[in-house]
Amino acid sequence: MSVTDPIADMLTRIRNANTASHKVVDVPASRVKHAIAQILQEEGFIESFERIDGGPQGTIRILLRYGPEKEKIITGLRRISRPGLRVYTRKTEIPRVLGGLGLVILSTPQGIMSGRRAKKQGVGGEVLAYVW
């Protein structure tokens, strides 16, 4: 199976597993997906993740996080910049999701980072996704 947008595939797998209240979701590994999982963990949207070697590229196993009453921590995931329509932002125009309660994931010249960190470092870049 050929996937033209691996980041959208990762977000869709997380969204589907979250909707079905699964505890674990596996996605094919890459450096970009690893960086996105790292940001999601740092911001508290997922419990943890680990890379499992095996196969041609390996797998990233993500442990999803839920509240004490099994309420979903991730209520929404949206891919913004996609192969057919790239979306870029300047350092002064980094978008806010839900008035700052959500998360913006950016691909910058310094690497993939959250919108909050990009604003601190004074860099803009490609808007990969919104998480809330």
C-alpha cells in the first residue's frame, strides 16, 4: 500500500484509535513521525511512545492518554498543510488553536516543534497540524 501523505496517515490512525478508545496504536516509523510523537508527549496529549525495530522501517507504538473517567484527552486532530496545498506561517503570525488551549505543530528550519516553542525561538515554517 502506498501512502502519499504519511503524516495524515499517522494522524488518522491516532484519531481512529482514540475514537474507538484503544489504548495503543502502531504507525510506521519515520523521523518526522517520531518528532510529532515527541511533541504530543511533551504537551501531554499522549502517554508515551516507543520505536519498535522490525520490518523495513520499524514501527512507532503510541500509548494514548485518557482521563480518569475514560474521557478523551485528544478531542481533535487536523492536518493543515498537505501535499496539494502547503500552508506556511511567519514567526509573527503563528496560529493559536482554541485560544491557546490546543497545539500547533510546525516544521521549521530548526526542526519540527510546537507553535509555542517556535514563537519563543522566533521562527516560522510550515503548519503541519492542529491538535486540541
